[in-house]
Amino acid sequence: MLHERAEPGPALREGARCAVVANGFAGTLQRAPGLLPQLEAALEQAGFSIIVRPPPEASLDEQWRLATEARPDIVFALGGDGTLRALAARAMAQGVTLALLPGGTMNRVCARLGLPPDPVRAATHYQPGRTRALAVGFVNEHPFLFQSLLGRPVRLLRFREMQRGGGAAGWLPLLRATLRKLLFLRRDRVTVLLPGGARLAGSVVVVTAPPPDAPPAFNLEVARPRHTYSRLRQAWRWFRGRLAEDPDAEAATAERLVVIGRGRALRFSLDGEMMLAPSPLRFRLRGDALRILDPAPPA
């Protein structure tokens, strides 16, 4: 069932029992190995009681098991968009309440909640209080919290790992691959079927989940570049979150949609993680799927 606005949930009391699950391989923790003690100190000062500390070098599965076995009132999840998506899937399966903290290369989910990019500063935005539902998009059975990208440029995501820890030189393979895809993009078509029978088609489709308190509908952008310049222009506008403003793109909103590719399988991304699934892909939105702690600006 979809909701116009996320309904407030039960309040957490002072001294709420919590655990912290962190992606130890995320860029933030690798650059600042002493960050977790600072983060935990900020949470304790805010009124939380940390009852279990899973080692960040352990896998997410192991950390999640250790955290949930202690039956905390809330689990603080630290990582980039892909890590938060993975932990949200576990939380939804078990009915666990999450508090989201930025800690990766891309932190768009946390930015939507009004959190600063620094995890310790973000922690100061939390205190025991009201929980709320967060809308979650699903592609078939796979959830995503922010955005899904479809089309051949999704292949560029495999170069992302090459640049981690490599400084400026680490970005060169990604830059070369990006230019190659943009300049020599084959005219593969992706077709979107909307409720009511409307159709949109293009080379790249971007499906974005609604921000908190927005109407319960996906924001859809379909890129139809006519030449090399328009590809470069659309790539830049997509990076800035303004693809819908491009003259060679179409925008729409829908509570559900179906995406069809020319081949038997479609390559797509969910919050930055590349996936492959048989065509067609069915998108739906659940406004009550994930329970989170509602952050607020620090006093």
C-alpha cells in the first residue's frame, strides 16, 4: 500500500539499545580508521546505548548476524548507497529499524535525509525519538533506496572499483571507458511501459525513488541522444541530477512501470550496484517497506 506521507512510528526512548554495522571497505573508513570510536562516542552522547560492536572487517552478513542476535532497538548502518541498500534488504526481511549514516563513495540516500557527508557529524542529527517509514523501490524482488539506471552505460559501473584507493590515476580507466561509451554508444533501445498504455523509449532510462514526504511515485527520465554532443550533455546533466531539463530527454512520474530491452536480459544498476536480470523488469514502489529513525538537525 502506498502512502501520501510516511506515517510516524513508535518512539525510541532514552538509552535505546543499538548496534553499528559498517562497511569496513568503504572509502570513509579506509581513510579514517579511527572514525568508529568517534562515531560511537557521538551516539552515546546523543542518548543511545551500544550493546554490540561487530568488527567492521567482517562481512556484512556476519556483522548483521552479530548485531541482530543481540536484539537491539535499532541498527545504525554506515556505508555508501550500495551498502545501505544491502542492509535495508536485510532489515526489511526481519522487521529491523535502521538509522542511516553516510560512509561511502556515493551518499545520496543520506543526503536526501538532510545528513552531512561526515559520519560523525551525521550521528549528531540522531537522538532517541520517532521512527518513520521510508519509501523503497523494487525491481522485481530487488529493492533500491535511491535510483536505478538502465542501458549500456551501466557497464561503466564495473570500472568504479578500479579507482578506489588509486588517487587521480585510478580514475583514468573510468574516464577512458566513459568517453568510449559516450562517443561510440550503439543505438540500443530500452522501452518503458507506463500505466494507461503510454510508452517511452530511449538509450538510457533513469528511475528515481521519491524523496521523503514526496508523493508516492517514481521520477522517470529517458535519454534519447541524437549525436555525440547530446550524449556528453546528457551525461553531465544526469551527474548533476538534472537530466529532465535536457531537450533530448523525456520525464514522467509513475507509481509502477515495466522496462523492456531488445535482448533476453537487461543490465541495470540499483543504487550504484550493477545487476543483470531477464527482460522485462517490473518496477513497483512500497511506501511502508522500511522503518528508519527520523534524523533532525542537532540542537
